[in-house]
Amino acid sequence: MHSRTCDAADAPTPESPLPGTVEHALKIAVVGGFGVGKTTLVRSVSEIRPLTTEETMTEAAANVDDVRGVEGKRTTTIAFDFGRITLDATSVLYLFGAPGQKRFWFLWDRVLTGSLGAVVLVDTRRLEDSWYAIDRLEAQKTPFIVAHNDFGDAEHTLDDIRAALDLDPAVPLIRCDARERDSARQVLVTLVRHVRSLVSGGPR
């Protein structure tokens, strides 16, 4: 998760009533490794005040959670994050962010059940943390895209990341800044378009 906060202009409004014209409610899962920015993405894009289950990390977790590459992290999600974004007059997305630590992976069953698709958020400092999410989604045949949350890594190209993850060429891979609402929204739009292309049988 980024240590810097979102700009006020990018922050979601505290409350936003659901339009009466909404006919389709779609569930999206946001998964990935520990500290990759899942809570930040849900928080930045949600049009309602997001539900988060973040708790302060304590010394008791020092020998449990691997904080290599994210040593400055002070909080952690212990259940899930929840947010909402309206796509258009008839469709709304409900976002569920899964916890990244291995000890909470048992909660992923609830987060992934009924999901239209998933976003796998990755951090090049800890790419190996993404393998479990990708393997699990592939095994479950859940449509997904991969979004590289850019922490200022100019060294690795998207082609480098795709190769390191051994990612199927049909799976979209994009860069994003989870702190920025427009960038986070584009991640969700990319996923919805990918799912639609799979359903329609068109090019992926």
C-alpha cells in the first residue's frame, strides 16, 4: 500500500445514493500480494465511503508477515475492503479487496465467490507474491487482468513483467497508480471490457 495519501480532488465522496435505474450489480475482486495497494485502489475509486478492515501492525506479526520491500507499511487488511462504483445508468460494480497475507488466504473463497472477474494488483518489488493469485484464478477459470501498481519503477517494462509472471498473452496487463481515481477506474474499465470480450467471443 502506498505510504502517500490520495489528493483531496481524487478522494471519493462520503455518500452517493445508488441510482434507481440500476439493473445490473456486478462483483469485482481485487487480489494480490501483501502491501501491493489493494486497499488504496478500492479507497481511491469508490464513490461511497469504503469499508476497510485495516488494523495497525504489531510486533506480534513481525515473525509472521513478510515485509520485505514494504518495510514502511504500518497497517494491514485483516478481512476485506469494500467499495462501489457506478459504470452507467444501469450498471454498478461492487469491489471486494482481499487481504494479501498468506494467513488470511482462506478468506479469498468468500471474496472470489460470485465475482464477474478479478484484478490482480502487482508490485515489481515482490512479483513472486502474485503467483498464488494468478494460479488460483486460472485454476478457477475466473477472468482477470493484471495491473502493475507503479511505485516509480522505471527499470521494468510491461513485457518484462509479463515474462516474469509467465502471463498468458490473452490476459491484459496495464500500469496504474492506485492512488489516482482516474487510473484506478481505468483498471476496472479494462477488466469489464476483457470480460465482455470473453463472453462475446471477440478478440481478447
